[in-house]
Amino acid sequence: MSDAYRDAFFMLHRDLPREGPGEPADIIWAAGVAGTPSSARICDAACGPGADVAALRRVAPDGKVTALDKYPHFTAQAQALHGDDPVVTITTGDMGQITGPFDLIWCAGALYFLGITAGLKTWRAALAPGGAVAFSEPCWFTDARPRKAVDLWADEYPAMTDVAGIDAQVQAAGYTTLATRKLSAAAWENYYGPMDKRIAALSPGDTSEMQQVLAEARREADVCRAHPESFGYLLSVVRPGGI
Ligand SMILES: C[S@@+](CC[C@H](N)C(=O)[O-])C[C@H]1O[C@@H](n2cnc3c(N)ncnc32)[C@H](O)[C@@H]1O
């Protein structure tokens, strides 16, 4: 990735409310499945701009939230939103290095950076006894796959698998899947709605790199909106060992 491409990418993504699909209902559901206590110590691993922190606080009103992301401009955004909350800690760092102990590790659309199996193995030591991980992951929902979707994911995430494939990677890490659910259309619009406005504001793009970044973002949003039955994000709540 060239510097000019990276700059254009971050120009598009700067100041978006979130960096992937999601909604508060996902967090409420996941905390219920995991039995997350009101005093939970929660990690928002790869928090992006901090869109999920408020809902994580709500499911653990007597707990604490540690939110971290690799990129300082995302953590600066999260800090601006939540920095005044005394039980929220925002840090810039590598989610592969978290130490815990955490009762819930929440990871929206980012575990694939570590790999599901490798990431879950790494996080085992960071979980408190009885703790759980909830993560969302791109997933094929049907065997019949539209050509445009196959091409998109071959470019963006060739290792993308289906529900059984995700579960197999969870089991390979020594975890059990407690429950799964698909992210809703509303969760997608929370991401693509603001993205549409940003694309329109930056179009047609003042450099070739920006034009490329805008074209890629438009393509992704178009294909995702056109084929929600075929693929999407699967939210999995998992726990080390048997249930
Ligand atoms: C698709 S975005 C999701 C962000 C956020 N969870 C959300 O839903 O808005 C993926 C995020 O993973 C972060 N990331 C990638 N690798 C990371 C790592 N090793 N440690 C921490 N954050 C990482 C990126 O900076 C980016 O913010």
C-alpha cells in the first residue's frame, strides 16, 4: 500500500461514526448470551472510533470498558467521545497483546486481522474465569454465490468462510460457540449510510489514489446491499472449553 493510497483511505474513513457494520442490539444480545455481569470488565478490541463503547457501558453499568485500536486517529476519535467517562479507558495498541482479565472481549469486524483461531488462542489468557469473546466476522450464508460477491471477497478477504467454517476455527482454538446471529440490515446502514455521504463529499476524488479508494468503497457498498441473503457478518459468542 503506497503512502498516497493510505492517505486517501484514511481521508475517506476519517470521522465516520463506525468502521464496520453494527448496532447496540448486537451487544445487548451478545452480553445476554455470555451472561455478562453488570460489573463486567470489558475489552472493546479494535474499537475503531468507539461506536460500541456506549452500548458496552450499558450492558455493564457497574463495570469498566477498555477500548483499544491500533490507529491513533481512531483512538483520538474514541477519546473525544468517551474520554470523560471515568470507567472507560481508551488506548492505542495491539489487540494481540491484551492482558486482561476481561469478562467479555468484544471484537466487531476485526478478529480476522489476528485470524480467528490464533486470536482466540491468544485471548484465552486475557479472559477471566467464565469470560467470553463475542466477535463479528464476514461470512457466506449460501452455497450459491453471486459472481460480483465472489470477486469482491476474493479481493478483500479470500479466507472468508461460512457458518460451519467459522465454528471450526472456533473449535480449533479450544472454544465452544454458545450462539450466533447475523447482523441486521440496520447494522449495515449504520456503516454505509455515513459512508455514502463521505463518498459524495469527496467525489470525484482529487488524486488517482482517492479515485481508486472511492471506487472500491462504492463497489463494496453496492455489492453488500445487493446480496444480503448471500453473505454478511456473523456475530458469534464463544467461550473457552466446553459449555
Ligand atoms: C473494520 S474496523 C472495525 C472497527 C470497530 N470495531 C467498528 O466496528 O467500528 C477494524 C479495526 O481494526 C483495527 N485493527 C486492525 N488490527 C489491529 C490490531 N492488531 N490491534 C488493534 N486494532 C487493530 C483497525 O485499526 C480498525 O479500526
